[in-house]
Amino acid sequence: MIEIDAILDLIGRNHSFLVASHAHPDGDAIASTLGLTCFLDQIGKKVVAFNVDGIPDELAFLPGAAQLVSDPGKLGTFDVCFVLDSGNLSRAGEVLRSHCAKLVNIDHHPYSDPFGCVNYVDEQACATGALVYRIVERSGQSISKDLALCLYTAILSDTGSFRYSNANPEAFRIASSLVQAGVSPWHVAGNLYESRPIAQIKLLSSALETLTISPCGRFGAVFVTADMMSAAGAGPEDTDGLINYPRSIRGVEVALFFRQEGSGVFKVSFRSKGKVDVGSLARELGGGGHHNAAGATVSGEMGQVRQHVLKRLNELLPFAE
């Protein structure tokens, strides 16, 4: 592929690299960042991993997690910055421009902005981690156990443990090769799903009390306020996965999760089972994402935000028969 060859050419001709991903990172964002960082280090390049919000606790087991930088003030200058899984540069931080001579966009989100000198975007890829795997595979370099662990975690996370519609044949092919390279699936799953802090479980209990199902039964929602997080001793990172509970209900086509980010500001996450394009709805609200998984930040009081979002869903659902 032309973009992969262009990326490998940039890597060959340059020495120092910054690898970054979007704020409020998920498993694919962090694991693909650390995976590409591992690859560049493996071939003798100077490389720094960056995310403005740091590493979520459940991903701290990944190789290189302790070295990831979260303070832009501690970054130097680099020949090239790889921006991963971000859709647009603002999600990772416009400040990155001032630290790098060149930007490269590697992403699998639809409508990804072409902000890089190279834009390697494939919305059919199961995860950004799969795109990093393709780059490594094309380079001819061997895949170390640390690199394999990062890329397997990226793919496992973004396919919902191979449950989502993006769990395509390539996802299984790559995962198989990474297990052959030494990854223990139980080790990854145990860290991601079997080591939750008690605060997260307390928050889950509170969030489930807010569960509402629409009269038509086709969408469900839960919400978390700042007061609820404070009472549980939890943070935003402890809300990961809460949206899966309304989505798991029989008959629900779209699940929503509202999280208060500040006074009059809410992050709204959407998950669809396929009939409704929640990515389009999120873009209407100033956010973005995929057909089945998306999000946006909306200003207003909780009641207003819920009413506006649910009204739009009601308008969309009749067209999803």
C-alpha cells in the first residue's frame, strides 16, 4: 500500500519520533500508541509516547506504559509525530504541531481529517492496532513479545473481545499471529476485565439505578454525574464499559451513556447494534465515531441534553426498520 510505504520511508529517513493518540484514551488508542513506540524503539529510533490524559489503570500492564508522557511541557522536538486513532488533530492536541516537523495520521475512523503529510486511514480496519500491525508486517521486522502484547490488546479492546461487527477475518488472523508470537490471551483478558477497582463497582451500582428504557423498548440509557463519581471515589476512567449494560438488553437497538464532565457539560456515548448510524448522530452533535460506536460532548443541563438526544433518536429509529 502506498501509505504504508510512505510511512516506512519517513521512518527510514528520520531519527526522532513522537507517537500520540486521542484524549480520554481507550484500549486501542493506548495499546496502538505503545505498540508503534515499541516498534520504533526496536529498530533503533528515538521515540516518545504521549497522551494528554495518561494511561488508564487497566492498561498499566502494557510494556512502555510507565514511560508514556502526559505533560506537553515535557516534550521536546521531533522529526515526525504519529497521531493515532484520533479522527482529527484536536482530539490528540493541536499543541503537537509545535513539537514536530511532520505529522502522520493513522486512523480507522470514518471522516478522519487529512491533517498529516501522510494519512493512512482505513475505516474497514478492526482497530488502529491492526494498521500498526500492517506497517510492522510490511517492514519485514520480527514481532517481539512486547509488541505483540500491545497490538493484541488494541484489537481485543476495539472489537469488544471479538464480539462487535468489526471483528473481521483480519482481526482473527492478526490475533492468531500475535498469540503465536507469545501473547497469553488470559493475561490480557485478566488485566482488562478481571482486575477492577472497588470504586468502579460502586459506581456501576449507582449508574444502574439510573437505567431507563424508552417506551418503544429500542433504546436504553444510563448516566453518571460528578456527585455520583465523587460518592463512589471514582473517576472518569471508571465509567468505561457502563454503556454495555443498556446495550445488552434484549430489544435495545441503541444504548446511550451520559457522563457529566463539568457544570452544564456532558459526554454522550452511543452504541448501536447496527440499524442506526450513531456516528452520523454524533457528528451532528459536534463529535464523531463509527456507525456502531460514537460520542460527542454536549452543553446544557442534564434534562435538556437527555431530551434533545432522545428526541433525535426517536426521529432516527423509524428509519431503521
